[in-house]
Amino acid sequence: MYGLTLILTLAVVGGAIAYIGDRLGMKIGRKKLTLFGLRPKHTSIVVTIVTGVFIATASIVVLTIVSQDVRTALFRMKEIQEELAAIQLSYDEMRLQRDNAQLELQEAQSSLTSALEDYQRVMSDLEQAQAAVEEQRVKIAENQEIIAGMSSQISELELEAERLLAEIEELWGYRLAFSQMRGANIAFNASEVISSVVIEPQQSREEIRIQLEAFLGEVDAIAYRRGARSTEGGYRAIYLRPGVVDFAVEELFSADTSRIIRAVSESNTIPGIPVVAYLEIYPNQLVYAKNTVLVERVWDPQVDSEIDRVILDMLNQANVQAINLGMAVNENLEAVQLPGSAFLEALVMAREIKQPVTVRLVVAEDTWRSQAPIPIELQIIG
């Protein structure tokens, strides 16, 4: 409505001015009036121009009075242009900032995407770790139950081991007593080795005799402790036939290698009488190679006696066999020796055996005649 009113106003004002100018021009033309000394025709033209100027001026004045925008365009154009230039510059800066912000946003979005992927991966690893931890907890709980059960079994086995060790000591005592006395009133059995010693070669007769006398003194002490008694020959419990020591000295003097001397009971001897002893001389040489089987036996747990007695019987056989080959003996008159731990392991293992197995006594290492007792191993082959 405001624009229509303005147009009508401009039309009315312009028309009025044009009408006035036309009328004024006609009058000047009729009367042939002149302005500034011009011809009437030229004066009419000037009037027309002036009329147009008035129309334009009036239009501008009316627009200026009526419209704030026209006033602004006429009087603040330069200021507006400067403001527009400043706004354009600010716009360019803001657009650059916007572009930079978009780049930063893209980088941030890329970083966010990467961070989300890392987060997902970490969460996946965490879930796997938690599952592994839970699995380990379950295993630990199971192991604790197993350990508790094993602790109880270990306690039982320790008690059983103590009992078996006591039984082993008792059995070894029986074995020694059995090897020493086969009858109720027998101090020494026939052909029983009382003791042994190793004499090195390259010695004088006197040195050899001194060593022999010392050895015979030990033999006499052993016989005395076992009840033999003698009043002849300078010994308390043994009797040597004449010439035995001299013969031994000469044989040892002529030997080029070490010799094993064994004092042996000639016959069964009861307590209270002297042990008639003789000397056996053997060269010190390799008697058993490693892994030689001394005794082998098949043991059936369903029909045979307990394995401990079977092993002791096998040890007696191996001991007799070694003595018959001239092996030296230790202070317990043993020519072979099985570790007590091996004996105990065999007793424990025997509990799980249900079928017949082969039991072997095997030489543990190369053994010379002077190495007493022979180290042996126990093998159970199923």
C-alpha cells in the first residue's frame, strides 16, 4: 500500500509540473518571449529542460521526504559502501574460518572414528581378558580342590613311606642276620666271607705282612663279636693253619697288580670255639660290565608273595653270585647294594601292578673286584 501511494504521488507531482511547464512554454512561444537573449524557439527548449529538471528534482525530493531508503542511498552511500566492503572482508574471514573449522571437524571426526575403533578393540580385548581371567579363576578353584585332595594323599603317602622305611630297615636287619647265621647256634657258616681287603702291588714283604696282620686283626675282632673264641695262635677268635700268612705274603709280593684278600670260614662254627679261616686271593679285575643282569625273575602279584620279599631273595642271590666271583665285601659283608629309595619306589609301584612283570637287578656301572659293594639298579618291566 505504501509503494502504491508513493507511485501515485510521483505521478501526480510529475504530471502537474509537466502540465505547468507545457503551459508556460506555450505562453512563451505565443508571446515570443526570450530568456537570456535567446531566440523564442531556444527559449522554449530551455523551458522544457527546466521543466524536466523540476520534475526530476520534485521526484527526488518527494522520495527523499517519503523514503528512508532513498535518503540513505543519497546521503550515506559511501559509508554504506565502506561498511559493505568491511562486511565482505569479515565475510571472507569468516568463510576462511568456516573452511578451517570444517577441516578441523573432519580431522576430529576422523580421530573420533579412530578412537571409536580403538575403543571397540580395547573393549574386545577387555572382554577376552575378562573371559581369560574368569577361566583362570575356574582353573585355580579346580586346582585348589585338586591340591587339597593331593595334600591329603601326600599326608597319607608320607605316613605310608615312614611305615615302609621302617619295614625296609627291619627287612635289611633280617637279611643281615640271615646271612650271618643260618642256624640257631651257628656263628659262621662254611665258606662264609668274614672280611676282605685290597693290597696294592710294588711293596716290600714287610709292608705286605704288616697290612695282612692288620687285616687279620680286624677279622679276629669280627669273629669275636659274633661269639667265636680261641686261645691259640695269638688270636682271640680265629685260627689260621701254619704257613697261610707266609704263603700269602709271597704271592702278594710277586703280584704285579692289586689283589683282593678275603678271610673265609672253613666250616660251620658254633659260638665258643675258634673260626678256622683261610685266605682267598683274587686279582683286581673287571668283574661286571655296566647293565649286566645279575638276577631276573617274573613276579605275578596275583600268586607270588609280596614284592619286598621277592626283591630281598633276589638280593641274596646276587650277593652269593658276586661273592663266588671273588668280589670284596663291605663292613656288613655285602657284595651288592641296592639304594633304599629304589626299594621304596618298587614297593609303591607294586601297588599299581595287576599283571605279571619282570623284575631285574642290573649292574649300574662297570665294577672291578675291589669295588665293594656293587652298585645295582632295580628294573620292573611290564
